Amino acid sequence: MKKLFLPAFIIMLSGCAGDYTFNSNLDSDAINDYFKASDVTVYEGAMQPVGPFEIKGLVEGETCQVSENDAPASIAEARTLARRAAADKQANGLVIKNCLLIEEASPNCVSRALCVGQAIITTNQQ
């Protein structure tokens, strides 16, 4: 039994040694685009940027619940979309000016959430 164990173990390990490559249908640009919002610091309420900063422009994020069966519009998702818009302007910060949740139905949306803010570049991150 011991004589068979060592050759079997060597054959098993040799199956792991090889020049394998990993191919995926995921697009690396799409992954980078999805996570770029995490590079933007959100300043809201009492938490404001410290020190000098440069304003890159106004940004907004909006979500819409199209039908009753869809997930309700959320301020968190609208804030994330505003962060992504700030990242598109090469900003590293977002000063939230106002967020609204509109639960009154319109012809296009059952509910809507909207966040507006300033995309900024700060020299020191908190």
C-alpha cells in the first residue's frame, strides 16, 4: 500500500503543474467603472472637507422605480451614482448639497430619488 501511495501522490501533484490561463467574460473596464465610486469620499452634514479644495463642477445621481414590481428608488443608490459622476470628473470628493426621495408617482416613475452635490478635489483625505 505504501509503495502505491508515493507514485499516486506524485502523479496527482504533476496534474497541478502546468501552464494554465484563466479566461473570463468579464470586462476589466466595466469592473473598474463599477468600483470607481469607492475612490470618492462623500462629505455630508457635519462632515465637511478640511483644508483647501478645488470645485470640479456640479454632479447628480438619480434613480427611478419604473414599475410597481421594481425595487423602490433609494437615496443610497442616487448618492452612489453621484459619486460615480464625480469620479468621471476626476474628483476625489463629493459634497452632498441635497438628496430627495420623491414618492409621488409620475408618468415615468413610481418613485424617484435624487442627490445633487459638488465634485471636488481635496489635497488631504479624511
